[in-house]
Amino acid sequence: MYQNCPIYIPILLALAAFGYIYNRWVESLEKKGHDRGYMSLIVSAGCAVTLVGTAFIVGLKPVLWALVCFAASGIPMIIGSISRYCRARTHQRQECLDHDSNTIRR
């Protein structure tokens, strides 16, 4: 494990740099409201990058198993998150239409 220590350092630094830059990007999305309905995908993308870095340290096979496990637990959450967002948007649109039609009737 320690014989590969020199390779750990640049990988961990690269992942830390990615985390910093990715956080700044997500922050800009949040400020503009562009993250709504997509946060589960944003989190999944960040996890995928972490798994790539991990593959360089522990090897591809364990990371592929981790990817399978993340997919098994994460895909239902991604689908649920997007579905909830779509339902909320549909509800908002319907409320706007109802409000507009009530305004017109007055």
C-alpha cells in the first residue's frame, strides 16, 4: 500500500482541485436556479469522478463493483428526484393557469 504512496498524492490533489472547481460550478448553478431537478445527477457525476480517482489507487475491479453498487442504490433516487421535480413544475404551471383563468373571469 505505502509503496504506491507517491501516486496517491497527485490523485488526491487532483480530486481536491476537482472538488473545489465542481463546487464553484454547482454554486453558480444554484444561484441561477439551474440545479433544480438535477441535483441527483450533479451528485452522481461528482461520485463518478471520485470513483475514477479511486480506480488509480485500488484498481479497476473494486471500483467497478462500487459503481454497480452506487448504480443499484442511486438510480432509483435519480429517477425519483427528476420525477418529483417534474410533478412540482406541472403543479406550478397548473396553478399559474388556474390563477390566470380566475383573473380573466373577474
